[in-house]
Amino acid sequence: MRGLIGLGVAGGLVPSPSALVVLLGAIGLGRTLFGASLVLVYGLGMAATLTAVGLLLVRLGERAQRIAERPAFPLLRRLAPYTALLTATLVLVVGLGLIIRSLPPVPLTPARGCGRGSVARWRGR
């Protein structure tokens, strides 16, 4: 429990870019104390959030372990060794989809000099 609270406090103390922007903006406006108090409250909120999420995960982990001991989850037990592979495949597929989506569209009209008229000119018509 003590380690979990320490993790939350450490996570709240880590500087974030958004807190730095708020602090620098407040310094630029001449309201340094206000900016510092905003960053302090932001850090306390982050620490409280991380601690609460950690406690929630500990409780859910205990419940999940009790549920997993039931015989109703044979499919999950068979899939468990492959979860890393399935996750990696999902990341790969999503990445490939984003790459394909970012490519420029292929023109559907033929390039200049490749249409029907060029064939007719080539045949001498």
C-alpha cells in the first residue's frame, strides 16, 4: 500500500509539458504565484488519480483472479499465451492501415498520351 501511494506521488511530481506551458504562460503574464499554484494543484490531482487507479486495479485484480479460477473460462486460458502476439498484430494492422490511408490517391484517369486518342493516332487514323 505504501509503495502504491509513493507511485502516485512520484507520478504527480513528474513534470509534464502542459504544466510547464501553464507555468511559463503565467510567468509571461506576471502572475507567477497563480501559475505555480495551478501546477501544484495539477500535480496533486495527478497523484490522487494515479493512486486511485492503482487501488482500483488492485481490487479488480483480486476479483479477476477469483473469477479466472472458475471453469467457465477455458477459451481465455487457451488465448492467454498468445495475447502479446495478438496485440502486436493489431498494432501492425492499424499502422499499415494508417500508412495506406496517408498515401496520395491514385488517379483514375489515364495519363496524358495514354488515352484512346493516342491509340487511334498510333494506328494512323
